[in-house]
Amino acid sequence: MFKTLLLQLCLLPFIGWAQNSHAPDDRPQGIFQDDTVKLGQELKYLFYYRHRPNDEIIFPDSTFNFSPFEYVSRQYFPTRTVNGWSLDSAVYIFRTFSIDPVQTLALPVFALQNQDTITVSSQPAEVYLQQLVKGPIEAAQLKDQTALVPIPERFNFAYWLIASGVLVLLTVLIWILFGQKIITQYRLYVLRKAHQAFINKFNIFIDRFNKSESLQIVEQAITLWKNYLTGLEGNAINSFTTKEIAAYYNDDEDVTTALRLFDKAIYGNIVSDKSSETIIAFFLLHHFADRRYEFVKKIIKHAGTPENVVQLV
């Protein structure tokens, strides 16, 4: 409201003079509010036109070329009709970056008559550019420097934090979607490696026994077999007696037969007479270990396994 009142006060002398005239002006009138302007400073331009009430008048808008000035904004005032004449007025705000000492502007109005447009230009209005730099201006002496200056590399913490955040989110998402599958596959991998290690060692004992028929090798093979089942089943089978092992496995035929033959060989010291029976015992324990491995593997695949069920030999 304050700006509008101020602009109307600025236009008041021109509006009053135009309305008291008895004949219309041939041209629109324009005048700068100030005589001087600084480079880039906003400047008000008062513009008005007195015409017949039935005339259709159009003032220049923001698309008009106001050179050497740049358009900033404008404000129209309502048309006033007195004594058979109408007055249209507006205040334009410009700024200039031209360095010409004297700058002029002559705005036109566009009158619509009989499907045609008539352009009526105002008298040029002048404004003087206020020079802030006085005296002769000497050209600056510039020195060429073509050598490249090394710039030390800086660690981009922002990118590092963003990348870390994305990595953490991906890790959490993968764990939520595939965590159980990853755990299952890892346990199966550990189970397979443990079983393969047992088979390799157990086969070595079989080969050694075939060559030496030593009771010490029989005892070492049984100890290896018990330790493997201890890790596979998650129970202290390596501390069980022969009867306890047979009972634990519900008198499985392979287990009871193999352990009976081994006890006969060890406590009866008859390996040299019937070594073929001892070889059969070896293979029965081998076969039983294979069956228990497949059984535990199915448990892991379909129902999971409690902690510490699978251990490396």
C-alpha cells in the first residue's frame, strides 16, 4: 500500500496537468523520476497517455525491447475519465548496465483501430549515467602463468558415507531375504567338508590295516569314527561304551555287527585268523557314517539344525 501511494503521488502532477487540458496529446508522455542513475541501479519511468474513452490502448509489456534498459517490473493505474477524456498511466522500473553517459527511452502505445494497430511513440526521455570511477583508466598488466599447480587430493567423506549407507542397506536387505538360506548353505558346506575329511582319514586306516593287520590301527579307526559322530550328532558319543552306542542308535545292525567284530578282534586278539571279518567291520562303520551324514543333511535342508550340531573334525 505504501509503494502504491508513493507511485500515485509521483504521477499526480502529470495526471492533473493532463486532465485539465482541453485537447488530447498527440503523443504519450514519459519521464524518468531521477535525472541520474548508477550502473545496475533501479530507475522509475513514469508513462501516461490521454485519449478518447472509446480508444483501445495497450502499453508495452515485459516482452518489449526496452534497450538500453532492462525491464524489472511495472504497475498500472486504473483508467480515469474526466471531461470526455481518458487517462491511462503506469510506472515502469528499469535498470541499466550500459556505460553510455546519456541514455534515452521513448516508449510507444499501441492503439487498436478498425482491426489494425497504430503505434504512437512518446518523446525521448533522457537520463544521465553517474560515473563512479573518475580519471583515466589504465589497462591492467596481466602476467601469463601456464604452469599447472598440483592440487592435493581430498577424501570425499560425503560419497564415502553415502556408499557405506547403501552398502549397509543392501547387506540388511540381503540378510532379511536370504539370511536363512545363506546359513543353511554354509552349514551344508561345513557338513560336507567334515564328512569328506572323515572318509579320507578312515580309508587311510583301512589301507594300513590291510597291510599290517595291526590292532592299534583298529583302535585309531574306531576313535576317529566316534569323534566324527560326536561332531555330527552333537552328543558325546566318543565317551560311550559299545553297549551305549548300540542302544543310542536303537541296535542298528551295521553298528552292532561292526562293534561286535571289532571287540572280538581287539579283546580276542584273533585278527590274523579272521582279518576278513575286521575288514567287514570297517566297511560297516563306513556305511553307517554315510547314512548318518545323509540323515543330518536332510535335517539341515528342511528343518534347520540347533547350534553346535555340525562341527569340523
